[in-house]
Amino acid sequence: GESVGLHLPTLSVQEGDNSIINCAYSNSASDYFIWYKQESGKGPQFIIDIRSNMDKRQGQRVTVLLNKTVKHLSLQIAATQPGDSAVYFCAENRNTGNQFYFGTGTSLTVIP
Amino acid sequence: EPEVTQTPSHQVTQMGQEVILRCVPISNHLYFYWYRQILGQKVEFLVSFYNNEISEKSEIFDDQFSVERPDGSNFTLKIRSTKLEDSAMYFCASSGRAGGQETQYFGPGTRLLVL
């Protein structure tokens, strides 16, 4: 039968390694982006944001890179820990409105 | 740290019944939102609310949906006559300043199951 739902991209990393999660966004008018982390059964949790006038932004153990030319966003997690295991979504905001458009998500599994 | 809270965490209802999902946004926030996530699918925007009125809504937010801020702290989503396809996680979110270019903080969600 026909499958329903999304087949999430998955990423498995060893504990202590760095992780890179990628996101292609759809609209060149988007000018504000957020990475969210969603653990099973919970709501999206803010990790880091970036505005379109920046190429890079760093937080604690996380870095977001924005390439507007190819409409690509990445999230780098340094020294990945088991607690980082979750689904990671990028969300884009277009300055014409309030809503965020979420990507399909990437499931990150950290292997102890 | 302030957070968005939602009640109930789980709601089971019969098709055709009305449900009200409740949210308490972060206290000094001005913009409020509802999103939903059908199992295994993307998070989808439903509606945004500012200054006691809807500021933006998606195609999903049809006449069976309504939102209300009945007092200074609560923000509710009502589904008038639930359908099977309304089964999903419903997330409330809030943001600080007026306008969309602001981080939205999400609640833990209400899992709605329509039988």
C-alpha cells in the first residue's frame, strides 16, 4: 500500500564527534531562520537563529551557517552528546508574515 | 526560565465533538500561535494572534477552528466539530515583540486523538 508520512533523513554519529545537519529552504524571500530540536513527544525547542544579513552565528556547541546563494542552512553540533539525539528542524520566516515554515527534519542518533 | 504551557497533554474525543485546547504563553509575549503536527509529518502553521485578533491564518484554519484569549493569560484553540483527520499534536507558541521576525517559543503540545 501507499506509505504515508515523511521518511526523515537520518544521521548517526559517535559520541564526541561533530555533527552537521543540512537544510535546503524554499523561498528566496525568507530572511529569518531558526533551528529547532524536537525530542520524542515534546514540542520544538529553540536552538539558534540567524538573520539573512549574516552568514554564520555561533552558540554554545552549535554553529549555524547560511548560504543565501544556494538557499542552504546548516547546523553544526560540536562534541555531540547522547542528549543531542532528536529530530532537528530548520524553520524559515518570510518577512511578509508571522508564520514559520518548517522543513522535514533530520533524525540525529548519537551512539555512545 | 519562562516557558509556554499547554493543557491537556492528551485529549481523546469522538468525531463531531468540540474540543478546546488551552495554552498559557510566556507572560510578556505579545504574539501567539497555533501549529499542528500530524504523526510523522511536518509542523504546520495554523494561526497567529496579536492584539486580540487573528493576524494570519493558513488554509488549514477553516471555519471549524477558532481562537480566543479569554483572559490575560490563556490562549485557546477550539475545534467545533472534530474530524478523524484532526488527530495530531497541537503546539502553541508565543513570541516577544510585535512582528514575525522574532523567535517563537513552543509549548510541549497537546496530542489530540479523534475516534
